[in-house]
Amino acid sequence: MHIGVPAETYSGETRVAATPETVKKLVAGGRHTVSIQAGAGLGASVRDEDFVAAGATIVPSASAAYAADLILKVRRPETAEIGLLKAGSLLVGLLSPHEGVDDLANAGVTAFAMELLPRISRAQAMDVLSSQGNIAGYKAVLVAAYEYGRFMPMLMTAAGTVKAARVLVLGAGVAGLQAVATAKRLGAVIEAFDVRPAVKEQVESLGAKFVEVTLSDEERKAQESAGGYAREMSDDYKRRQAVLIAERAKASDIVITTALIPGRKAPVLLTAETVAGMKPGSVVVDLAVKQGGNCEGSVADQVVVKGGVKLVAPSSLPAAMAADSSALYARNLLSFIGLLFDAKTGELRMDRSDEIIAGTLVCADGATTRS
Ligand code: NAD
């Protein structure tokens, strides 16, 4: 099959959907050919000649890359690119399916949205939300450390002792747990909170304290039956949670928020009132800003200062570490597209009864596949 990798066009997107490592594997045995748009890897520190050495062909334009039969992308094609899509081709990427996919269906492509990948163990090697969330959690701590006007670790110096920073991590999924681990390496004292009680053990094993809202038996059962993801909680739970978070945030120097509910607006965990009660010099890093934000008043890609508290809301931290985020993302895609081909013959074999394929497929044969 002819695989195409167009350059990303979205403003600030530096990642690329293939790397020399994955190209080498794709072209091995002569099964596939790969066309990369000239310069597509530059943001991720991959030169055209590195792709050529791995066995790819460099093509001069987006239209030449989109002429392939299988298109690998990081972001959903923008409006100007939709016209370049070839009817009958396959498209794989982070396609923002919640924004609607009618334009992709109308273009006649068969498209797979990697954000919809089921969280099952067979899919772990393909899990782009995990690979990119991990990077976001790491980088969020470095952003916080950069914005924070004090040390992270406790230091005993000739000029006296410096206290360790107190870090509160809200949402202890993939990004949150990496934020806990990274803040720990920098010497901070950490607390973490999540609506899923199952993560308590993971938080504690990383050396942080788990902040708990007491759950009723009914609430605990509901949360545990949500298939690994968080559910929208009752108003009463939210009230208890808000009181606890406000109290912990006021005692913290840095708050990193990562709380998401798939397909929904992110929960507001830090209200303007809570921020007003935080110490001047504190830093909030809101990783949920693209889904509406966990912190009232945070603005995407800006540093807003409220009463001496810095609200930072980077909208795409993985793009700030494009070399590693591309390396991991490209490996995720390589694993995923392995499912689309017969392992023996290399022929396209799209088994729509496979839950990974069915779960990610958003349009085929000119129609959307999900309601
Ligand atoms: P996510 O990015 O959707 O959400 C981040 C975190 O926010 C979650 O832990 C969630 O519980 C939490 N959250 C939501 N609402 C909240 C609120 N009001 N207050 C506090 N926290 C709130 O989740 P994710 O990190 O992508 O993954 C969630 C979990 O899925 C993982 O921790 C893991 O258990 C599971 N998972 C499984 C696989 C797999 O088996 N293939 C892969 C990745 C993740």
C-alpha cells in the first residue's frame, strides 16, 4: 500500500505522524511504500534525508502526500486539506471526532480517530492518549517549575533553609500520574486527587498523598463500573469535592490540573474564588484548557495573573517535545495500522468486528459510522 505523511498545518503543531524508525518497518519486505511531504519532520528534528535513508520518498507538496492510499496524520486535516483527500483512501490520526466528521465522510475517506481507541490491554501499544498524556504530564511540571519563583526541592544552604514546593495534582490518570512522578523527582511534596478511588494506590506508590472525598457505597460502585474512565458525579459529590479542593489548593504552591471526562466539557475544579484564596506566587497549570479548562480564568497558551497567582494553560504540551512525542505517536500508529493488514499476505483486511477497528472507525463509504 502507498502510505502518505503530509506535513501538519495546524498552528503550533510540530509533531509528525511517522519517523525514520516507523518508516523502516513499514517499507520492510516491500509491503508498503511511504511518501513524506518535504519538511514534514523538521518540527520534530527529523530531516528529509533521515526519512530517505529509512526508505521513504520525499514528495514536494501536500497534494502529493495526500495522493497516497493510507494517510497518517497527527491532527485532523484542516478545511483547506479536506479537498486533497482522495475518495476511497484511509485516514488515521487524532481527528477530533467530537467536533463532527461529516466533512471527512463527504470526502469519501475511511477514517479512524485515535482518541476513540478502546482502553483495553491489546490496544495499549496503540494508545495515543496515553503516550501523549504522559508527555504532557511531564512537561506540565517543567512549565510550573519555570513559572514558579522558588525552588521545587527543600534545600539547606549556608544562607538558610528553603522549603520544598507543595504540589497538588488534580486528576491522576496518565498525565496526572506522570506529573506526580516528575514533581517527585524534582523534590516537591505532592498531593493528588481523582474521582476514581482506584488510583489511590498508584498515587501512593509514587510517593504522593492521595486526597480523598469520602464516597457513599453507591458512588463508589458507579465510579468503579465506568470502564477505567471518570463519570460525571452528583451535585452533592461535587460540593464536597469543591470544599476539599479549595482547602488543599490554598495550602499548595503549584496546582496541576489534568481532569477530563471523555466527550464532555472538563470539570471546573478550581473556581475563581479558590484561585483568589491561593498564595501570591502560586502557579496553576491547566492541562484541560482545550476541553474548557479545569481552572476558571485560565486562557489557552497565555499566562494570566490573578491576585499574584499565575494561571498557565498550554494547549498542546506534546508539541513542545516534538521529537519524543512524534517517536511515540508514530509507534502507536504503526501498531494500529498493523491491524488493518493481513499479517501473512499484507493485503488490506479491515475486520469491522474487531473492537479496536469498530471503536475508532468514524466514517466509511461516504457515511459516518457513529451517531
Ligand atoms: P483522562 O485523560 O480521560 O482523565 C484524566 C483523569 O481525570 C482521570 O484519571 C479521571 O478519573 C480524572 N477526573 C475526571 N473528572 C475528575 C474530577 N471531577 N475530579 C478529579 N479527577 C477527575 O484519563 P486517562 O489518563 O487518559 O486514562 C484514565 C485511565 O484509563 C487510566 O488511569 C487507566 O486506568 C486507564 N487506561 C487504560 C489503558 C489500557 O488499558 N489500554 C490505557 C490508558 C489508560
